[in-house]
Amino acid sequence: MSAQTINRRGPVPYTVAIVFALVFVAPLVLAILTSLKSPAEITRVLSVPTELYWQNYATAFERMGRSLLNSILITAPAVVLSIAIGCVAAYPLAFMHGRGGRFTYFVLLTGMLVPFQIVQIPLFFLIRSIGLYDTIGGLWLVHTAYAIPFCTFFMRNFFSSVPRSMYEAARIDGCSAASYFWRLLLPASASGLSALAIIQSRAIWNDLLFGMTLTSSDNARPATVAIAGFASSLQVEYGPLMAATLVSTVPVMLAFLIFQKSFVRGLLGGSGK
Amino acid sequence: MAHMPAKAGWSRTTLTFAGFLALPVALFAVFFLYPIVSTFYLSLHDWDGVAQNMRFIGLRNYWVLSAQPRFYHAVLNNISWLVFMLLGPTALGLLLAAVLDRGLRGERAFRIIFFLPFTIPAVAVAAIWRWVYEPSNGLLTTLMRNVGLGEFAQNWLGDPGVVNFALMGAVLWWTTGFAFLVFFAGLRNIPVELLEAARIEGATPWQSFWRVSFPLLWPSTIIVLGISAIDAMRLFDIVWATTSGGPAYASEVLATQMYDVAFGRFEMGRASAISVYLLLIAGVVIMPYIAYMSRRVADSEAD
Amino acid sequence: MRRIQKFAAVLGALAAATALAGSARAQEKPEIWHYYAAGSEKAGIDALIDYANKQNPDNPVGQRVIPGNVVELRRQLQTALLGGQPPAAYQSSMASELKTFVDGGRLHDLSAVWAEIKGDEIFPEGIQRVVKIGGKPYGIPFDLSLINNVFYNKAIFEKMEITPPANWDELVAACKTLREGGVEPLGNAGGPFWSLYNFYAPLVSTVGVDGYYKIASGEMGFDTPEFRKALQLYRDTMVSCYAKNWSGKTWTQTADDVVNNNTGMFMMGIWASAYFKQAGFAPGEKFDVFPAPGTDGKVIFQMDAFAVPEGPEATVKAAEGFIRAATSPKGLESFAVPKGSLAPSTAVPASIYDYAGKKFAEQYAAASKANAVLPNLFFLLPTKVGTELGNQIERFAIDPSESTENEVISTLEALRQEALAEEAYTKW
């Protein structure tokens, strides 16, 4: 990020960035305004609240209650586990060029095509029969398992971008396949890992379907179920819904801010191409 | 692994690799294959989802569906979503990532803004865009009116000919953050020296992007395109939460139709058949792409 | 490496916290499932469960909210039934909805509770017939909403000197006046229910109560001249009055239009009354209601009942105890007032309601006496026919052309034939 690179950029990138930033922000402003309106004022979509109605946030917190904590307890380990299993599967698949490897990869990827809405009945039986129904551990397992195709796909592509020469050099130096993975490949994939961590944090944090199907009480019910609860059969409590939504995006944004550092660093800590 | 050099130690490597794969493959078998098989089994039956028994009817659910205009309409919608998802969020994400790559003042703020919508749950996205698209006083119509384009305002979510485009707009806002993020990470993985070299040779930023950066973005592009394609086929949340497939099926896609048939009409067998069709169609449309692209990465590696 | 250790430590801490949280697991109470997650609906159900638990201190029940609507509830219920963990009781719609679960052998016969609460006396005949399957009650009504009223903005009506229309011609004339005055005449909203509910008024005016039930039982076809006439009446009256862009709005957005003086009338279930009130739009002052043309003296209703899945005896007993308390006059009152709906029992006095609620209660009482309490057709039809009817009527309301009319009729008629062949129809 040297000064000269900044100087080389004309006004075009700025204009583009600002225009899109405005477009991206506008709906959010609507959400923020709504989160601060009383029920009577919500009938006027574009009005600015006459006074800030913090009650929506109080309601949001009250109704989310324990579920916010649950979501954290579900998401953090599940993100780690899902990335771990993705890496573990992706590594051999990135380096095995035989038919077996390609076939395994292909089969794993078909998993991405499965619509989750249809898995839920068999899944429910499965989770109940191993005693993990309505537990946070059960959700770790499910999120990890259902992340396999995507995380494998993602990491395999990232591993492929790490030059193969590095692998071969390491092997000649007597490095075993396993220690290459731990000592060289993973550190070289920092930017990929952190991007995946962000994507997985968001995916798991925002999961509604598994949370609905596999939890039944405050023991494990995630925040998304509480958020969906602000939209009832006939009525939607827009104020608290928006307040809860804004609150619930904070942890994902935190994850984003934490992990983005490492992909800004990118290759600096990487393969040194 | 037959063509691998027959050195001593390869077999150990193969064993290590097999060990790495054991757990993922086992989990996959339990959590994916079993549900797929049971879905296929259900699809051969007439079952309301409640009764204790189901009736075997062979492939009837499949041929009943194949005669329904409603089914084809959903398939077509999935296809147009596929085209949109491959082009829209991908192109915009790439543009934004390229614009922000390396040194734009306020880069961090822009990064947060572009990523933020992606973190919002579908229920809330639907509620927000219901206001954006409110046809008489919503955000979009009001903005258009204020800049003199009021006559072009549409009945965004209520006109069967417009609703899909409106939903795509919401999805563009919602999911571009993903493509942006992946491309951004990909751009960071491109060695600075290469760009410096291009600059010294007198390439403009535009030229060096297309000649140096873009080709090196293949792995990221494959991820984004692959996921976009899959999201397009599996699309559910945002459609269900915003329009439930309406008005009158206009915005219906296969996954929402499956849901409606299963739980809105108590036809589990037929809904399972829709899932199987979805799986097959997605397989036919997407798997060749993924297979081709995977090989491409492998090939470029081998060079 | 050190980073990995740190990571492992965090993981370990999280696991420990989870284990602790799990051990603090509360003793499980029998659960009542419902989808009243928000707003006045939630206020109502909370009050109801509170009330019932006070009556049964030894057998309290818990509640579980299923966010969404009946579709999501069915999904959860199906999973739970198959998994052998059904709730003690759940919020069920009437007629076909109940019948599906009864036919599946999933529901407990509630004859005993029904007898205790004197169901045959406190519920009008039109209600009894949609909770009894094969002569036995499987659902106990607790929540009733009329869907044949038109809400109107009083200020606008007064300014334009419009009186509440009593027949179709007056409705069309009122619409004309409103439109000329720069106000959208009649609100409606997108989705498979609202247009259908509006359509019931022209349908009943055309085919009468008998015809309504004949459509419900499959005896009257969708290709009959009567049904076509009903569609045309709907087109020439309500559809011609609909506000611009109605199909792109949710029902609350349309209600907002009424509050903000953009729309004159809105035909909606009486839950709109609670919404208006919450928005500071008071019944009797800001808005008033009239029964849709053709439905005067009758009511068309939407209803929720508690159904009890077969389960362990203790759970069923708890559910029955809950229902007994919940459907007592006091119990029903505790729900209906905050929710803004009607108590289905005629034993509940009209005095508990607000201005609008009293009007609805009077309509309901009068219709009960005249035996003109009509259940929502959607739930009388086989589930798939009802759902399709909702979609087709919305489609027709968006594009009331002759070709759409023909397609709507042929689609529905084909489905009726299919359902007849499957013997899916019931004579309610």
C-alpha cells in the first residue's frame, strides 16, 4: 500500500466504490431507521423516527435471550471443525491426480447439490438416535458434516494455487505428506483459510433450518430461530426484527474484522512465490 | 493412483492420503448418501407425510410432474437464476474487489459496507426488501420518482413479469459480498512482484488487471462460479421469505415448489420426486462444469 | 504451533461451557406448539398459557413457537410425529387439516373434554362440523376470526360523503367516488389467501350457502356456470376496485395505506383491527367496518383449534387439562382480547371486546342463531385443492382476462376430478 500505488489510481475507482457503497448502504439505513421506530411510526416506511424508540432493542435482547449465547457456542467450534474437515479432505484431493482422487472429489461435490429442506427427516432420526437432539454438540456435528462439500471444494482450489513445486521440494527434503500439510501448506493458505472462516461463520451463524429441526428448547436453539420469530403468521414486528437483525450481524462482522487482517496480509505469510 | 511413479514411500503417502479422507468420506456417507437414498425411496411412494403407511406407486410421481407446466416454470426459473447468479454477483464482486485492491483510501470502510449485507439472515433481507420494493411508497419507487423516473417504477414484487428481476436485485445486494470476499482474498494472493513487473513494462492498471491478476484468479473464479451455480439451483430462503413463490407461482423455483408440495399440500412423495429432479438437473448442469474446472486447475498446476 | 494451542484452549473452554449449560437443563414440561410468534398474536397466546397454568398449578405446560405459519408448523410436526416426540397439543387449523392427521391415526379423540366443556352447546353448528371427524371432536376451538368484513377509513368516507355500501352496486359506486377523489378505493395484498378470502363474498352471493358447501364437498364443479358467474362478479366488483399495485404489497403495507389515508377500504380478517389499533388508528374513531356485500347476516370465519397427538397418557392428560382451562370462558377471553380475535364460544359475553370487537361479536352471535356461520372454504376443500384455489384466485385477480378465467377454471376443475378420483373430498 505504498503512496505511489495510491497516486496511480484515478478518480474512476473512487467513483465506482462510492456509488456502490451508497447503493449497498441504502437498504441498511432503512433497517436502522426502522429499528428505532415505534409501532405507530413504522406505518410510514421512509420517515425518520421522531424520537428514538430503544424499546425495540430491549425487546430484541429479551426475546433472543439465551439464544445469542447458543449461537456463539454453536458457531465458533463448528466453524473450526468444518474448516478442519474441509482442509483434511481437500489436501489429498488436491495432490492425488489419479482416478480415485478425482472420483472421490466428484462424489463429495455432489453433496452441494442436495437441497437441505429434504434431508431433514432422515437427519432428525439420525441425530435423535445418537442422542444429540437439542444439543449444541449435535449442531456442531451437523454443520461440520454439511460443510464438507463446500469446504473441500474451497480449500482444494486454494491448495491448488500453492505451487506444486513447493510440495515436491519439501518431499525431496524428506518431509512426509502429513507434515507438509501441517507445516507448510496450511500456513501458506492463510488468506484462503481466513476467507473460508468468514464465509463459514456467516453460513453457520445464519442457519435457520437445522436450528429449527434439531433443537427444541433454549438448550441449543440458535438466535436465527428467535429472529425468525419476529415474523409471525400474520404480523411482523418490524422494529424488534430489525433491531435483532442488526444485533445479530455484529458477531459476524467481528469475525470478518478479525480474519480479514490475515487475508490483507495474504501472501506475505504465504508461499513466497 | 496407478500412474504415479512407483517409488518407495508413495504407498505411505497414499496411505496418509487415505487416512486424511477417511473421516470426511464417512461423514459424507452418513449425512448425504443416506438422506439421498431415503429421498429417492420416498419419491416412489404416495404418502401425505402423516399416515403410518405409504403406498408404492413406482415412477408415477415423476411422470405426473413431467406433465405439469408449473414444474417446468420452476425449472425455467432455476435456469434464469443460474444465468443471473453466474453473471451478476460474480461480475459485481470482481469489480468491487478490483476497485478496492491495493490502496484506496477508506478501503476498510468500503470493505465492510460491501460485505455487510451478506451477513444478514434471509428473513430480515426479505423484510428490508419488502420496503425497498413497496410499489407506491417504497424506497425504490420514491427514489425513482424524485429523480423523475417515476413512470418507470414497477409493481416490483406483485407483477409476475417483474418479480423475478426484483428478487434478483435483492439477491445481488445480499450475496455479492461473497464473491467480493473470495476475489479480494484471491487478489491478495497475487505476488506484488508480478504487478510491479507489469507496471515497469508500462502496463496501465487496467491492462495489468486483465493480463496479470485475472488469469491468476482462476481458483477464486472457480469457487465463485461453482458456488453461484449451486446457489442458483438450491435457491430457497430468500424466495420463500419474500414471495413464497408468488404471485401465483411466478417466482417459484424447484426448492420452494418442493416445500410447498410437501408441507403446503401434504404430498411428500411428489415433493421427494421434485428433489430428485432438482438433484439430477443440478447434476447435469453443474457437475460437468465443476469437473472441467477442477481438471483445469490440475492441468495448470502440472505445467 | 502456539496459535494452535491457543485455539485448542478456546475450543476446550467452549466445550466446557456447553457441557455446563447442558447440565442445567430444565425439567421438560409438556409443550403446546403454535406459530403465534409476534405482536398481538404472541400477547394472546402468552396470556392464555399463563391463565391455564394458573388453573392447573400441578400440571403446567410449556410452549414452543414455530416461527412461520401453518406450513412450517406442519413440517415440524411431521418430523416430531415420525420421531415419536410429538407435542402435548398444537395449534391446528380446522377441517381438512385435522382430517389428514386423524386419517393418519395421529390424533387423540377429544370427546371427553368436549363433553366436559359442553362443546355441543357453546359452539355454533358451523364450527362443530369442522372439528368433528366421523362424529368425534379432534380439535377444540380457541381462536376465531371473521374474514368477511371490510374496514374503511372514516375520515375519507366522511370527507367524500360515502356511506358504508350495503350491496355490490353501492360498493362499485363508492369505489368510483373514492377514485375520483384521488384515493385508492379498495386495498388487497399479495399471497394465496387474501384474494381468495375476498372472493368468498361474491361466491356466497352467487351460489348461496348451499352452493358454498357443495363446492367444499366436490359436488359442485369449478366449470359450472355458477362458479364462472361468481368469478365474473368478483371481477366486476372487487377486482375493479382494487388499489393500484396491490399484489406487490403485504397485508400490513396495505393496512398502512389505510392508516395514511391513501386507501379507503380494505377487506381483511378482523386481526387487522388489532394492527390498526397498535398503529394508533382507533376503532370507531379512525376506522369502522361493514360486512362485505352478500354476507350480511352471515359470517365467514377462520379458526384455530387445539389438537392433541396420541402420546403417553400423562402427556395427553396434561394437554386435556390445559385445553379444559384454556377453553373456559375466562381462558378464551384471556386470549381473544389481547389478540384481537373472537372467542369461538357463545358463552363469552360481547362486553369484553372493544368497539370493533363488539361489532364482530354481534355479527357472530346473529349468524350463529341464523345458522349462517360459514367456515373458510380453503380448509374445507382437500388441502391441495384449497391451496391451488388460493393461487388461482390471486392469479385471476391480477389478470382478470377471459383467457385467465378459462385457465383458472380448467386448472381447478382438473384438480377437482383428480381429488374426486382419490376420494379426497369430505362432506362437512
